[in-house]
Amino acid sequence: MSLKNLNATKIPKFFKSKLNNFRINKIYKSFEKSLNISEDFIVAVSGGPDSLALAFLSKIYSIKKNLISKFFIVDHKLRSNSTKEAIMVKKILKKYSINAEILTWRGKKPSKNLQSLARKKRYDLLIAKSRKLKIKNILLGHHQDDLFENFFIRILRGSGLKGIISLDKKSNFEQINLLRPLLDQKKEDLVFISKNVFNFYVNDPFNDDEKFLRIGVRVLIDELQKKGLDRKKFNTTIKNLKYSNSAISFYVKQNLDENTSYSVKKNLIILSKNFFQQPYEIIFRSFSKVISIIGGRYYSARGKKIDKILSEIQKNSFLKGTLGGCIIKKVNQTIIISKE
């Protein structure tokens, strides 16, 4: 895409001037190729360099493609100045013709698993807004560094194959697309855009707190790079693991298609005896998917709880239980899963 073509799309003068920067223009071209959609979208903005760069790039994309783009800042209210900070980010974006709305996490905050629960709440707020606006695409600011960090975090937590490669450019939850068009971008390039375009970004103090696992993993990755970790080869490894994951997903879909019956009227799924006569990984993922569908939750139930119920079913000692917002009941040779 040439700058001449960009000029022809009535992109505001300020944005065009920034795209004259060779490095920024190169990042935008990669972003445009990665996103590649022709539908309206929502953009999640935190105020960090990743999401501000996403706001800039996606704003240009929406103008060029003549799409509606809505920008939302989530105020988790986890710090005393979080609301003031969200308002500041909103004002700065508005200066550059990016109108954002603040979504607030209200109610009592947890004392444990803070980052994980805050992330879940952020998704809940964004997905609720997307449904209200009838926009089925949400853009998230995850980048290449997040992809690598997630890999090590999931290994340290004992995750399986699906967990360690769980960040995809596109995932889906109840017909809402979660898009990560920056997964090919390095954090340093996104910081460059934020500084060059907005001359601003928020430094989250949690990022300097060693008690959070992600920060420890960043230190680990830095040390591994000093000892010769090759990011390109690492990225290739993740891609190869994704191919293996796709093969497993194929058989999970087959198991769901052939060995389940869904009652729309009663909102329940019946699992046949054959459902459980597959390799364990296929059973585990299929069962987890069913729980997610009926329970209506973005995050799956914990693996240990799923393992426990599956073990009881296979030992023929299971009668009834609850998991992930679902009631699970054995009836003759079948398992019936309904909304709790």
C-alpha cells in the first residue's frame, strides 16, 4: 500500500503525517494485513503503549475501510487514581479524533487472583458492550512478547498443549470474535508508536511488582535471550505446536458432532457413551467445550475439576454434580449437561 493511496482515503492530516515515518508505515502495513476484516469493530484501550498503538493503527484502518470503530477504556478501580488515569487517556485520544468511552468495574474487588479476575471482568464488560452495539469483533492489544510470556506462564502452571499456545490472532466466544492483530509486532515497536504519535502512555505500577508471575517470566525471558534464545526459532516452535493443536481440535469437533445431542428448547446437551470412548485429550477438550457452551462463560472450568468428574464418569461412580455454571447428571448410559 502506497502513501499516495492512503492520502486518497481522506485520512486526517495528523495521521498521514505520522504515516510518513518509515518505521510506523511499515508497522501499519503489517497490521493491515494481519487484521484483514471488512466489518465494524470495538477496540480495547488500557492506556498502555500496546493499546494506544492499537488505537492509532485501528483508527486509520477504520477510516481507510470505511468501518465503524468504537473505543473503550476499562477502569478496574484497583488503584486510587485509576479513574483519573482513564479520564486522562480518554482526553488524549479525543485530541486525535479518537472518541472513547470508559467502562467501569463496580463492586467489591477480590483479594486473590487479582490479575486473572481483572482480565475476566475486562472481557465481560467488552463482550456485553459488543452485544449491545451488535458489533461482533473486539480488537485486543496482545503482541509478540505476550505470546512468548504466555507460553512460559502456562508451562509453569502445568497447562497442556492448548494452554501454552492459547493466544491466537482470532478466537471466538458465543459469536463474538476476539482479534489480536498485533501478535506479529514487538513491544518495542508499539512503544515507538505511542511515543511518536501521542507522546504519552501509562505505566502500570503492577508491571514493576515482582509478586506477579508475568513479571518474573519477563525476567526469565530476558535472561534466556542473553544466553542465546532465538525469538524467530521460538516463534517457529509455537507455530508448529499450533499445527498439532489444530489436529486435536479436528477430532474434538468430530466427537462433538457425532456423539452429542443439543436441545435448543431445554438448553441442554446429551453426551452419548461413545463420547467417552476417545483418547483422553479429545474427551477432556470436548467436555470442557460443552461446559463452556451451556455455562455461557468465556473462561473454561479449571482442569483439575474437569479431570475429577471425568475420572468418576469413567469409573462409573458419577451420578450428579455441578461445574462451570452447569448441572451434570448421569441418566442410564448418557450424561446430561444443563444450565445451573
